[in-house]
Amino acid sequence: MNWAVDNLGLILDLTVAHLRQSVVPIVLGFVLSLPLGWVAWRYRLVRGPIIALTGLLYTIPSLALLILLPAVLGYSAISEPNLVIALTIYAVAILVRAVADGLDSVDDDVRQAATATGFAPFRRFWAVEFPLAGPVILAGLRVTAVSTISLATVGILIGVRNLGYLFTDGLQRRIIEEVFAGVVAVVVIALIVDLLLLLAGRALMPWTRAVTKTATKAAAGRTAAIGSAA
């Protein structure tokens, strides 16, 4: 604890850098996954290959990906963009399936009703399908956020400073408090980002609260009925 107090400025600076390196891939991954997930949902013939290929991206070891990408694309390996691109690829690997599954969860009767009331496909997607698929997509986004924030620490292995610096520096100097401070900082920002996404989801999708309350009341009613019967 004394080390953390004495080096609070360093921890805060690394946390800001870590957040920047994590938030950008999360946003980019979400934007790229929407069209890919929609194509995977809309065209069943290519759904399997798209989800399989994007899913396989997540199986590539992070350090290998950080070395392969610069070799293939021709940019510097020891740069922040290298880490951001790699983390974006991992985000897409998770989110494409989440988007496809979210659109799958929308009732076909709702789509037909929207079409019958004059919604064109583009407007129907943004006004009906995407909002109703929101809870499933949000769940995938939350997993992606936590995963990205954790994976970002490997950036220190290619010279990109973030909270991973506390791990390597602490191990090299045998300062356990420094390593512990890095672990706590990563966990805390992951929890904060996850909480913010949850609150944003509740604010942007208020109908999910109504569904949850209805389901809770129904479950309570069934429990009471069972108790009375017993």
C-alpha cells in the first residue's frame, strides 16, 4: 500500500493510457461487428463461415498477433496502433456472434408487424431490430470490454506503456506491491467500465427493466402458489 500511495501519479497516468488503448478497440470492434453480424444473420449460407472465421481470430495468441500484424501490414510493431488493431480484432471475434445472436432473438412477428406498418428494411433495423437485439448485444459488449481491458496489458511486451508496466517492472524489481497495484487497477477499471455499460444499457433500453420486473413478479407468483399448495 505504501508503494501505491507513493506512486499514485504513475498509476493514474498508466490508467489513463490503458483506458485509451482499451476504449478505442471496443468502439471500433462494435462498429465493425454490426455489419458483419447483420450479414451473418441475414444470409444463412455465410453465417457459419463468418462466425467460425471471426471466432478463430480469438484463438491466435496475443503476442503472436502483435508480431504478425506489423510484418503483414508493414507498420511499427512497437507502437500503440499495433496494440489497438490487435485488440480490435479480438473485439470483433467476440461481438460478431453477439450481434448475430441478438438479431436472431428478435421475434419474426415483430419484424412482420414493422414491415406491415411501412418500415423500410434500413429503418426497421435501426428502429425495431437493433433495439430489441440490444440486451444480447450489450451482454457481448460487456464481455468484450472486460476482455479487452485485460488483454491490453500485453502491450508492455512490445513497448507500449500501460498498466502492464506495473507487472513487468514489479516482477523485475521484485516489488510485489507494484504488481498487486497493477492487478487491482486493471480489475477496478474493468468493473467501472462494465458498470457504465450496464447503466447505459438500462438508460437506453428502459423496456428491458419492465420485462425483468414482469418476469420477477411472475416468478414470485409461482413461488407463492407452490408455497400455498405445499
